[in-house]
Amino acid sequence: MSITFARSRQSTTVMCVFTALAVAAAFLGGSPFSSAADTADGDFSKETLEVMIPLAEGGGTDTWARFVGQELAPRVTGGPGFSPVNEPGGEGITGSNQFARRAPADGTHLLVSTATSVVPWVLGRSEVNYDFAQMTPVVVNGTGGAIYARKAAGVEGLRDLVDREAPLTFGGISATGLDLTTLVAFDVLGVEQRSIFGFEGRGPVNLAVQRGEVDLDYQTTSAWEPSVGPLLQNGSVVPLVSFGQLDEDGDVVRDANFPDLPTVAEAYEELYGEAPSGPAWEAYTALLGVTYTYQKGLWVPGETTEGASESLRQAADDLSRDKAFNDKAAEVLGGYPLVADDGVKERVAEAYAVDDSVRDYILSLLRDTYDIHLG
């Protein structure tokens, strides 16, 4: 009987240990017996790529992350699994902060970036605890966009944006989101406008243009044809300027999806007879890089071993050159290629190097023009 009791007590002790481990796993995530991934040699066999998506399921960023992640994982050496994790909240800040606190530096955890989460970092928001300057990009992908105006507001071309008797009305969502690049473009060009914020999306703004409630709008590439195309056909709006793209040297060039529209730089030269310069222009080029040319991306912690990060980047580079993938990706990527060549880390680092002077200009613009006080 004493032997039976001892075994029973031992079994009870073992069960308590298992229970404690299970509870810990429930709270901390992962297997209680998992060890650090051995990916320093670039081999991800028996591993899983956990991708932190700091926005809700079903949106554009979520769709992009799941599509790219599912295509990327099988091409990584060792064929790891793919596990998307959505952590919405705080304009992308909550999930990004969580990644910065917890992600191991072994390449198995990646963060999705988009303009929604990058702009708060650019602005130096106090809630932001992540730092893209301390992360390594695996792959980036851009988008584009263009500004158009309602003809009934008296706009036939660029020169109708300046020296006006009354300002035009711009429909916005949030001055501290993707709209910020447009607001800085307006400042560069000297556009006389007043902004109304609070629209639920660019679709509602487009409808407001059609109803004559706002005069100025912009749409990204994927929405341009379905939203603006019909208005161009009926002659009610006029396209004015595209945001352009940054080339490999960091210069603003025409967007291949808007080949007939001038960039903001070209529009400035047309209006004022010289190339743009100064704080507003420096801020515009900085924002163009982080909100359009390199808008979305997958990142690993900066301390990630070179073997692991390079294995991921090379797989993404191979994916970017796959014709079958690019044919399938045309709609999701909007005609903008994945970028993961061996120079991507340096180019993205340069584009994301936002000087304090740029940040100060943006904060001043928001405060003095839009009565938005940050920092």
C-alpha cells in the first residue's frame, strides 16, 4: 500500500507540473517544451514563420501579408510553416510594440509594416516603442497614387490650385495617417485648400467628390481605375499630379502606373520655374519613401543573425523574380514588384532615416495649419 501511495503521489506531482506548463503556455504562447530556433545557418527546417499583422483581419494589409507570407514560406530553405497573427489596435501601434518586446532574433518572427504603423513612428508618437531603424527589412513592396479635382470647383489644371479667391476643400481620413503625404504635397505646391477629416475611407471621399461636397481627393493605384476612371470618362474631374516613386538613388521619378501625370517635383517646376527644395520638400521625399515606395514590408529584429535574415531575403528575392507568382500577384500588389535584392537593406535604411528637422517640420505643419498637437 505504501508503494502504491508513493507512486500515486509521484503521478500527482508529474500531473501538476504538466498543468503548470500548460497554463504557462496558454498565457505566454508557444509550446512549453520549445527551444530557441537554430536558424543561424539559414535552414528553417521544422520551424514556422510567425508573421505579426498589427491590423485587423480582412483589410488590405492583412490580405497582402497572408498572400505574400503563404507564397514566401515554402521557398525558404527548410520549408517552414506559416502562421499569421493579427493584433489590431492603436493604428497598428499595439501589435508592433508587442513584436518589438517579444520577437526572438532568429528569423522565425516577422513584422508587417504599412503606412498606418510607420507614420506614428515618423511622428515620434510617445506610444510607439518600436523602431524601424533598428530592424532589418526582408522584403518591401510599394504602391502609388494621384490627386484629382472636381472641375465644377473651377479646376482645369495645376495653376488653378494656387492664387485662388477661395480655397478648395480636401476630403481626408486622418492628418496623421496616409493623408499626411498629401498634406505635405499641398504645402510644397502651395495649394490653397482647407481639409475636412473624419471620412471612413477614400471610397466615401470619392462619393463626396461626386456629390460636390469636396473638391480635392487622392486615390491609390488599386482604387484609381474603379473610383476615378468613370469620373474621368464623364469629364467631371481632372487628374492633376501623381505622388511619384523613389528610384534607387532616392530621386523622385514618374510612377509607371501614372505615366502621363507629372510628379510633385515636376508640378512644382511647372508652377514656379525651378526645382523644389527646403524643409517641405525634404519632408515630402521622406514621406514618399515610407508611405508609398516602401509602404509595406516584412521585417525581422535587427539582432537577427545574418544567416537567418539572408535566407529569408534570398527566398523573397527568388519569389519576386517568379513570373507565375507575379502574374498571380498583379491584383494584390497593384502592379508594384516585391523588392528584396541584395541592396534593399541599405536603400530602405536610407529612406527610413527621418531627420529631426523633417519631423520638426511635420509637427509644425500639423500644429500651425491643422491645429493638431503631437509630442
